[in-house]
Amino acid sequence: MKKKNREAASGLRLLLLRRRRLQSRLRLLAPVVSAVSGVLLLLFALFTFLAPTPISRNELLFRRNSSLSSGLEAQSSADRDVVFRVPATGGSLGNDMWTSRLSKFYYGCSNASVKFSKVGVSTQRNRYLLIATSGGLNQQRTGITDAVVAAHILNATLVVPKLDQKSFWKDSSNFAEIFDADWFISFLSKDVKIIKQLPKEGRKIMAPYTMRVPRKCTPSCYQKRVLPVLTKKHAVQLTKFDYRLSNRLDMDLQKLRCRVNYHALKFTDSILEMGKKLVERMRMKSKHFIALHLRFEPDMLAFSGCYYGGGEKERTELGALRKRWKTLHIRNPDKERRQGKCPLTPEEVGLMLRALGFGSDVHIYVASGEVYGGETTLAPLKALFPNFHSKDTIASEKELAPFSSFSSRMAALDFIVCDESDVFVTNNNGNMARMLAGRRRYFGHKPTIRPNAKKLYRLFMNRNNMTWEEFASGVRSRQIGFMGEPNEVRPGRGEFHENPSSCICERSEAKARGDLGSKVQANVGTEDLSTGKDSEQADEQPTEDEHDWIDMDYSENENGLQGKGSLNLTDSDLGGLLKADPQPELEEMFSD
């Protein structure tokens, strides 16, 4: 019994000994476990600190759809670039961007027909017509062109036109200081008799009566309204003579318009020589170059009623400028934009050009006045096209000195460079854009890009919700019919100076190939034709009755000149038509 008790006690002592050894080992492992646990906790805390905050699906969608304000209200584009990244190159569109492959089938033709009356037969003695032009250089050019045609309609001798020296432009230049007057007279000598000044009556020069005709006055309108006055008074001056002749005339009168505009109106030698230098310097920089006529002046933007995202600052500044025009109606900026009446911003012009295939290596000559927002506004365009030039950067101050004090002479230099450029682009539908579009059609259909602003509007507004490829494809499809191709504008649509269809002839080889009109549109964005039909694009072209805001005369009241019937020849009845020149109007600043 005692033996069993001793064995039990011995076993208990052994068990207690083993337990103490185990506890000793656990005490030794505790610090190690604690250290490992501490390290793990530290790593977890570090990972939690460095990891990004989880993004919900809604927030992700918001980031993808957040848009940049166009123009002056620029925001960070870090998120936007995820889906809309503008490439540096224009890509390959499979056609020559610098020429029109169908232009070789068409040419300018303005010779008179055998039925057109010659000057010796038509001109009546003691019948002198004078005009006072209005606006900037290109608006005056339209007036000069139409004045020659009006003189032919009235069988009158034309006195060399008087240029506008009083309006916004305040240019003191006379006709002979901008145009070659002797060439003008001699070139048109078979069409209209032109003299430099009125003859004398006794010892004094004849004093003309002044009057004004309605806009778009037809030949019969001139014969009813002006001819009776001219027959009685012998010398009549038509004031504010811009767009005072109908857009639609018979073929020979339209061709006379072309002879005046494209052949008789030649700049003086000094202007031509300086313009040639500017073109040569652009050619030295690159084989091809684009000329951009950029209208983005503060006054013009204020008058347009458009809004470009500049916030309260823009609204305040442009609103103050708008107060200059007391009769100017308040406009809805969104509506003006939707209707294509707002000039494209410099950034939008750059994006359009890149979408059309022009890369960052392309050289651009920019003809512009003061740009609203200055360098901040121009920065996006310069970022897209760093080879950015103007007459001030490629010519010295000394070279420009004979022209710099005269706005029309400076505009003439820009006109020459834009005319000689490989591609001409505009962000507006002003007179210079129209005149150059028509001229470039007449002399070989050189590419002329006019924004289809009405269709591009939504594309620019929504560009941050699409990829660059989608945006570029949309631009190309919407620009079909606005690239200066032959037959892209139906005859009779738009201003004649913009679309001189009566003076564009088709070569015989083109006729042998059949009607090319339906093929013309295929030269631009051929892969995008599924998004629009040619007929629909053609309908976007302005008609002769659709005056752009830049040409409207808001302060002009012509109701007194709209009466019907022929004129009585008594002085008392003529009184309603013999008007003094009106005061110059600020709206003229927007014409060019």
C-alpha cells in the first residue's frame, strides 16, 4: 500500500516538473510572439495609410463625365485626359490635306459675252455716279465691286470710289493709297467709264446729291429709284454703299462683278511687295502653311451676345461694352451658340484642325486683332500648334512702319498672306472670310475651311464624354461641304462674293467623266459619310437672306426708302430720297 502511495507521489512530482518546464518555455516564446504580432500590426497600419480611398461607382462615373469649360474658364484636365487625349499628330486620313483633287476640273471664267453692251454704246453724258463706301477693307471691297455694276446698270460714268475714313477703323487712306487706281480704270475701260474726280461746272467741281438705296437693291430698283434722280441732277452719291446690290443678277452682270473683284482691284505696288515678303518668309519656314483669320476681339464678342465660360468677370466686362449700343437687343447666349452665330474660340479652332488631320508640326499664320483674354486665350491654340506666326513676328517694326498706322493697309497685308496660303481657315463668317472664300474658289479651289458652327456646337460641348477618335470622326463628318471643294455650295446659295458660281466653269474633261458634283463631298472625311447626307450638309450653307450678325445694321432705318412706284421729277418729291450722310455706326467694326 505504501509502495503505491510512493509511486503516485512520484508521478505527481514528475507531472508538476513537466508543467513547470512547459510554462518556462512559453514564457520564453511570449516576447517572440509579441514582437511578431507588433510587426504585423505595424505593417497593416502602414498599408492602410498608403492605400487610396476606395472610389464608389457613382464617383467613378462622375470623374469620367466631368467636363472642362471651353475658352477662358479652363480647369484641370487630369481626369479628362483619361478618355479625351489630343494626339500630337494629325494621323493619316488617306488624302492630301493641302490640295483639292477635283480642283483641276474647274477654273475661274469672267469674260463678257458678245451680248454684253460695251462702254462706248451704253454710257450717257452728264450722268455721274459716286459712292461712299462703309466699314473695313473687305466691306469696302464689296461696295466698290457693286458700284461698278450699278454704274453699268445706270449707264453712268463712275467716279473712283471714296473710301470710309470716319468709321470705327479711322483710316485716312484714299483709294489710290490702297488700290492701283490707274489699273482699275484701264482694266474696266471696256465695261464702265471711270474718272478720278467729277468735272467742273464753270470754275467749280460739280456738287453731287446724296441718297441711299435699300440693301439688295435689284437692277429695276436702281432704274426706278436712282435713274430719275441721276437724270435730273446729273451727279448722285450713294452713301453707306455696302451690300446695296442684289445678290442675284443676270450672268453678264455677275461676271462683271468677278472682273472687278478678282482682276481690277489690285493692291498698290508697295502693299504687294510687302505682302510677297511675308509669304516668302512663311514658305522659308515650311513647304505648306495654314493662314487663320481669327476674330475674337472684346467689342465683337460683346456685340455678338455670346458667352465663352469666363464667369462673372466675362459677363461684367462684355456687358459693359454692350451698353455702347442702346438699341441692341438682349440675346440668349445658348441660342446664339446653337444657331452657329458665335465665333469659335482659338482652342476650338485648334481642335478642329487637329481632327481634320493637321499635326503640331504645321506652321500657322494668324491674322487677328486684339484677342479677348490675350495670351491666356491663345495658349491652348499655341499648345496645339507651337509654330505660331503673324506679320509682327516675321517682319520687323521698320518694315511695317509705312503700313502700321493704317488699318486697311495692314488688313491688305493679311489678305495677301491668307490668299496665298495653302489652307485658309476662319473662325467666323465675316466679310474677309467670305471674300477670300470666293476668291480662292475662283483661283483654283484652294482649300478653305469654314467651321460648320451650327453642327460643331454640340460636339465641342460634349467632347469630354467621348474619346478623341469619336470626336475627330464627328468633326470630319460635320465639315463635309465646308472645305472649299468644287460644287459643295449649290449655285445661288450664300453671298455671291463667297460663292461666285456664275464665274466658275467646268473643263471639258470633267464633263466627259460625268457629273462630279456628287463625288466632290467624298474628298473630306470619306469614312464618316454614314453620319450625314450631302443634301443635309448643303442645307447648312447660308442663303442670301440669312444675314450674319456681323453685317446687320441695327441702328439703320430704311423704311423711308422702301416705297413702291416710280419717282416724280419735281424737287419737292425728290426731297424724301436726297438724304445727307448718316453718322458712322459702331457696328461697322465687325464687318471684317
